[in-house]
Amino acid sequence: MPWGIALSGGGLLGAAHLGVWRALEQWGLEPGYWSGTSAGGLVAAAWASGVSWVSVERFGQAVAMHPRRYFTIPWRRILASLTGRREPPFNGLLEPEPFLADFLALIPAQTLDEVPGPLALTAVDIAQLQAVGFVNRAVAAPPRWRIEPERSLKIALRATIATPAAFLPLAVGPHLYIDGGAADTLPIDWAAALGADRVLAIDVTPARSLSPNRIGLASLIGRTEHFMTANLSYLREPPGLPLLVLRIPTEHIGAIEFSAYDQLVALGYQAMHDHQETVERFLLSTP
């Protein structure tokens, strides 16, 4: 059976996933199953759709050079909150619609069902207090998760990237979706649920201790996601199949440090080459 890949969230740090993708492609190793959260969900969706990593990397470079073109401030919501109005609520600093529209232009699919590769994207329905997965195959959800019937790829991607506080959450009927990292930013269980016989998991959110006076909003969000990832990993039930977790050394880069975009891609690529023997042995051995 084909192996699966699970890609973590991490904001701009997710650019390191592109270096991983590039290395695996050069080695002739293609996943058969893809799962991702937040930035990892974006990369997983493009990868499973057959988009080239070069196209995604170039798009990321354009975003890194001109982030204000892609992320807007929701002034209407801010003004409404300042004048005492409750609707629409002010619950995020940025609106990512321009970014998402251009990203979706890279992908030929409009629905999850049109994505050829088995794919799972995770989010949290914070209104219903339920961790959810958007999937394009009939599978059983991992414990404590719910499968969403929504088929729109745009909604699935918009939900998975809705980092709390950073981006506006996505409201759809009775649901309010935020980044799946709130439940588990490294969706190993979903790669296994799709049918993988082993999972290569890529975590781009390692962190080191910092002085309190060096932790601003961006690093607070990134470090919170890392903390949740590390702790949920201890609580996660064993996936019941071979697992290799590769952590990319991004701890010296901020989650929205756009000037480090090319460096992040290179870090992912270099980390794969540093562990090439281990990765190839893991992916090519008989389980």
C-alpha cells in the first residue's frame, strides 16, 4: 500500500514543506495519501491535486514580497466593534480572501471530490466545539473527530488556515471554523485513516525557550501552536502503523517573517537531505 504524508501548520513556516516536496520528487518518492493542517493543508491540497511544487513556491514568493496585497484588515468589523455593534463580530486581525483566491487559481479542482489524490484537511468548528476533517474519500474518522459533509475545496482550505486571532474564522451556517491546529496541528491520524501503510510526518513548528519580552503577537501564535502540537502528540493514540516524524529546524524564524521565505524552503530541502538515508529506508522498507 502507498505511504502517506502529514504536514503540520505553522504560518509562513509552512514554506519549509515545499523543500520537503522538492526533495521527495527528486528522489522519485510520491505519497499516496495527503493530510495537512493550516499551511500544511495548503501544500497538501496542491500536492494531491497534481500542482507542481515550483508553481506553489513562486506563488509563495509573490506573497512574501507583497503580503499587503494578499491579507487585508477587516476595518468594517473593527469599526462595528468600536461603535458597540455586535454584528459582524470582530474576531480576527486579517482577512485572507485575496490570498486564498490566488492560491485556488493554481489548483484545477473546485471541490474536494475533484482532487485526484486522497486528501484530508483539518479544522475546528469552534461554535460546535468539534474537531473536523474535510476529506475526499469514504473513511472512518479518527477518534474525537467528525467528517464534514462540505465538498467545497475553497471552504475546506479557508477553514484550515483560519489561525485564531490572526485570521477571521469562517462562518458557514451554524458552524464557525478555525485552524485545525487547535485540535492537532500534525494530522498523522488522518493520513492513517485515508489508508496509508506508513506515515511520514513533517513538523515545521519546533521552538526554543525565549525571554518574555521577546514574545510578540506573531511568536505568541506560533509558540502556542507548537505547544499544542507537542502536548497533543503525547495524548494521541498510537496510529497503529509505522511513523517517522521529521522536524524542520525553523525555531529561529518568526511565523510571519516574510523575508525568510526562501530560507524556509531551503531549510525543508536541507533537512530532507540531512536525513535522506533514514527517510528512504523508512519509505521503501516492507512494513
